[in-house]
Amino acid sequence: MLELYHNNISVCAQKVRIALAEKGIPWVGHHLEFARGDQVTPQYLKINPRGLVPTLVHDGQIIIESTVIDEYIDEVFPEQPLKPSDPVERAHMRLWSKLCDEGLHTACASISFAAAFARQLAHGKTPEELEARLAAMPDPARRDRQRQIILHGFDVPFVREHVKLYDKAIGDMEATLSKSDWLAGSSFSLADISLIPYIERMNRLGLEGMWAKRQRVADWFERMMARPSFSAISDFDPVDYDDRVKEKENHWPKVKSIIES
Ligand SMILES: N[C@@H](CCC(=O)N[C@@H](CS)C(=O)NCC(=O)O)C(=O)O
């Protein structure tokens, strides 16, 4: 049996749900609500000491980290392979995964927090309750980033750097997609799966201006949304944190000014 500890709008959980959907593998979900701290309860920390989702439990074996989980799924369920057969393309695929793990993910968290989640986390909590919730996070760096964004939003220097990092990553996607249909080369792969949630997150935050002049990224995103596996994102409505703010708020002028600075 496959059990997935996840959150409906977590980008890393979306990566795993898309891989499972591409393979048509059934799974049982355990939804964790971030704002109330389900991910930092002593019980969950025993399964994932980082206090993060996703966590996959396969026949009792615990696998953490979305990139590792996606490769695991592809190895254990080899039908409909999601890794290119060509070693060079496989190396390219892993470079895209590394981009997510080594920078884009943190940038995504900063932008999402500044645009939406900081207010949602603080909502209804006394300063003491908010501090207690932050203090429960196992990663002090992540905790400190969230504290600063709650206070200063997009004006925190590292948030501005993260906006620029994101813009560069989308520029790199545009350059790659001018040479091949898919990010790793000639076939849809875990590289595309890794990036879909990060583009959809910006879309939901109303920051699609990031690829307004990047036609190949726009076309690629249309193709990704047309795949049946996109339901692994679109069928899962926000429960606590809500990234669908584009109808209510416009953060694009601020983000655009950071990109152009
Ligand atoms: N490198 C990890 C990152 C996991 C991660 O950051 N998960 C976020 C959701 S996308 C989370 O659990 N956040 C909870 C929190 O910040 O308290 C992975 O790829 O699985």
C-alpha cells in the first residue's frame, strides 16, 4: 500500500501526486494542515523529522524528499518510465530537479509567503501563539525566513533575491524549450513534473507576467495543464493556506519592479 502525507497545495506534494497520476498508481492520503502545525506534531516528526511534506510510506518503508520519492516511484513502478533512457537526457533531468531542490523551492516559499501565506499564518493568532507555532519548526533557517517575511513581506532583501532567482529559472526554461519540446530533451520526464507545480504556484499568485514574454514556457505550461495528471493539482482545493489570490490581490507590479531593479 502507498500512503502519502501531503498538503493539497504543497508544491512538493504536487510533484509526487503528478508522478503517481502519470503512472496511474492508487494511493491513500493523509492531509496535513500547515497553519495549525500538523507537520510539527511529535507524531509526524517521528515519520519525517524535518517537519515537512511530502512523506511516502510504501509497505511500511518511509521515503522523504519529493525528488527522491519521485525517483523511487519510477524505479518501483517501471511502467510508463518517467526518466529518459538516454544518460545525457537523464543528467539534464537531474539538473532540473537540483534546481528545484537547491534554490527554486526556497524562492517559491519566500514569494508564496510574502504574497499570501504570511498573513494567513498570522491570522487569528496572538503574537505569543504565532511565536510558539514558529518555534515548533525544526529548521531554524526556515523559521527565521518566515519571521522576517511576516514583518517585511517583499521588502526583505533575500525575498528580492528569490524573485530574481525565479525569473532567471524561467528564463533558463525558455532557453531550453527553444531547443527541445521537454525540459530534459525528447520526452516528458521527471524534469517537467518537477517544474509544473512551481509555474502553477506563480500562476495562482497572479504572477504569470513572469512568462508573458516567454512564449515557449507559456506553450509548455498549456501542454502540462492539458495532461490528465494535472488533476493531481487542480482537483485538490486549498484547505488552510490558500495560494489562489490572483482574483483578490495584485502582487505583480511589486514583483515586476523587483525583477526590473
Ligand atoms: N526538499 C523538500 C521540501 C519540502 C517542503 O519544503 N515542504 C513544504 C511544502 S511544499 C512544507 O512541508 N512546509 C511546511 C512548513 O513550512 O511548515 C522536498 O522536496 O520534499
